[in-house]
Amino acid sequence: MPKLSRRWLAVVGASFTSLLFMAACGSTGTVTTGPSGATATPKSAAQVQVTQAVNSLSIANSSASDGSVTATCPSGTVLLGGGYSFTGDDNAKQSFMLASYPAGTNTWTVTETNPQAGGAMTLYAYAECLKASFNVTTQIQSATSGSNGTGTASCPGGTILTGGGFNQSHDGSNVIFGSYPASDGWRVSQVGDIHAAYQIDAVCATGSFALGSIATGAASVANNATGEADASCPSSQILLSGGYNSAQGGQFVGLADKAGDSAPKWSVNVLNSYSITSGPGGAPPTPTPMNVTAYGVCASVSGA
């Protein structure tokens, strides 16, 4: 059975307003709000519970291979978004995420690819699931990336964005270095020499949500080092899901993109795998450090 961890927020108010979203980039620990979204139904006191469903897969790599695992929301909850993490020293440093996406209305699937032989590793899938005293429904909206490797999946009118992800079916030669909420939907960016089309998904909800925000946190990661960026929601808001974006100063390996283990924040852990080695022509130029931004999709209720 999947392990479950819980984050609670009791919310009380005479009425609910819309959940609002807009992306904010660059600065550490900032929060912004956006234009109005879906119209909310008036409610009395309500309690909201976000549950994280977790599933894992152990991979003993003696040769190059892929691994995939799915986390499923428990009965009585709806999927908001999801994320991943993987551990294992040698193997993790060579692995890239092919997919982190809503495989169904209550499941989140992640797939990693390891183009080289490595050691054993464990891949984790995380599904962010909502249970509320008011009715909430979700739907998945999909889009295909453009020729430049970037694309956006948008939510239809009357719904709000709660999360999103990506699904590549090719060999993983192109790395996803951005999967995050934007003002027009869920945006994903790919880096590589030749861009192959892939699927972008947005999770869109209808229900009595309130004023919300996108929280951001930034980190600078040096060459051949790991770093973490954390996005924390205001104390009066709950974390629904999150994402990440990076500026390519080094070589990106996403080790984790998930809710924090002990605090209501979205944590992004990355490895800048660029290392300077001398060759026939001497050492290559040193790139600037890689800048990473974590995004947290937050929600609250007026009067909470």
C-alpha cells in the first residue's frame, strides 16, 4: 500500500472566492497573485486536506535501462498534481526524467531513463490528492510541445490550474529543464540539439477554492554540485502542487521535484553535473552556475 503523509488546513469563512494563479520568477521566497479565475460557490465553514500518496520502484542497474512507477490517490480524493525523486549515487547522476505526469484523474506516473550503466537506485512517484467538504472535480488538458521544445497546456474557462507535468516517449536525449505554472497554463521546456515532440498536461479543477498564489524560491548550483530550491506558501495558504525551472548555466539532472518532507513547501533538488576536465585542447570554458527556481501552487480561503 502507498505510504501517506498529510498536510491540514482548517478554513473558515462566510463565502469563498476564486483561486487565482500567476507565475513569478527569479526572486527567492516571493508570492504573487493573478487575475480572477472560476466563480466560486458560497460556502460556510469547510476543512481541506491535502494527502500525498507515495509509491517507489527499486532498480538494480547492471546495464542501461528505464524505470517507471505510479502513485494513486486514495478513494474519496482528487488528483491535484504530482512529482518525483530518485536516489542512488552512481545511477542517479546519469539518470534523466522522461515523464512526470497525470496518467489518469487519480494517478501520477514518473519514468526515468539511464543512458549508461550504473548502480542501484530507487525511483519515487508522488501524487498530491485533495479531500474537501465541498465538491471538487478535476480534468486533464493536454498539449504537444512546439518545434523549439517548449509548450503550454491551458485550462478551459471556469476551471483553475492546480498542477501539471510532461510525458516524453523518446530516448531521453533531450532534458526537461522546466515544468512549472505560468500565467497561461502549465509550461514545459526542453533542451537538446534536436527537439522531439512530447506531451504536456495541465490538471484543472472546478470547485470552491479561494484566493491563491504562486510561491517561488531560487538557488544557484555550482559545477559538479547539488543544490535545493524551496517554495513556501504563506502560512494562511495550503500547498496544492509545484514545479521547477532552470537557467542552463551547467548540466541539469533533476534529483527531486516534490512536496517537502516535513514542511508545506515545494522542494526541487538538482545536480549540476558539469565538471571541468583537461583534454587535448586543455580545459573547456567554465559555465556560469546553474540557477534553479522552485514553484509552489498555493490556495487559501478568504477570512481564513
